[in-house]
Amino acid sequence: VGRGSTSFTKEVCPVRYPHPDGVRSVILVDTPGCNAVMTDFHVLGEIALWLTRRFSYEKNIKLNGVLYFHPISNDEIKERMTRNYNIFKGLCGKDNFQNVIFVTTMWDRVSEEVGSEREQYLQSDFWREMIGLGSTIHRFEGTTESAWKIINSLPASHMAERRPLQIQREMVDDCLPLHRTAAGRAI
């Protein structure tokens, strides 16, 4: 995990944290981002492998939610960002959009006015489709309290109510190769 907008994570890395309520644990999963070392397809492959085999969708283990981090200090929507967003939509699938939180970061690098304008654009235009189907936006303010507030906003659903991600259904249930999944076709 890095401190800038460049990805430093090289492989899927789950980490268990005790929840402040003292009753349960939360498993956060950091994933690689696309960079000069790893192609989009390689990154998607690592995530898909973890979701379908190591995380074991076949054992009925499902995610409670997905956090998508976006540095609010990015001042323009670039081709790569659009492609990554389309890959992400294909990975999750519309049935899971209500379990997605867009987390904006790096608020300390922009003024409140500039950050709010960018956030409004993302909400009303760029992420509009997913937000219209239940995704939400939260600001990460660089504190432990802010992190737990975001995590606690995920639906606390029982296992029976959780849904597999689209890429899990496509690769395990439908036996599709990665390049034929919705996320793979978005690359």
C-alpha cells in the first residue's frame, strides 16, 4: 500500500483486522493496480484467481462489499481510468453494485471547493450508472475513524444474502476463460 496514486501492491493481499466492536473481524483485501510492471490483464488475472480459487467461491465464501479507491487529487478522467472503471463494473456485475463503495482519498491535497466539484462530477456523471443501482460514495479523511466509518457503512448481510461477483459466476459456474468474462472483454 502506497501513499500516492501509484499502486505498490504486487499481489492480492488479505489482512484480518479486529473490528472495534470486539465481536467480529474484518478482512480487507488489497489488490494490485495497473502500472508499467503489470498489464491490466495480468492484474485482472491475479484478482480473478484469488476470487475464484484462493478465496474459494466454490466453498460459498462471498464478499460483503467492495471498496473502489479514487484519489480526488486526480483532476481529469483519463482513458486508463475509464478502462479501469469498465473492468471494475464487469468484475462486480450489476447485482453487486449496491455493495460497492467509491472511496475518494487524498482530500488533503486539494481545497474543499475543488475536491467537492470533482466529487460532484464523479457522482453525477462518471459513476452515475453504478450509483443509480445502489453504489455509494464516501470520503476517506486519513484517519482510523474515517476508515471504520466507511467499513461500517457496508451492508452487514448474512452469508445467504451475499451474492458472488459476476467474474466468479462467469469463471466458476459458466466455466468461461478470463478473456471471455465481462471484465476481461473490457480490457
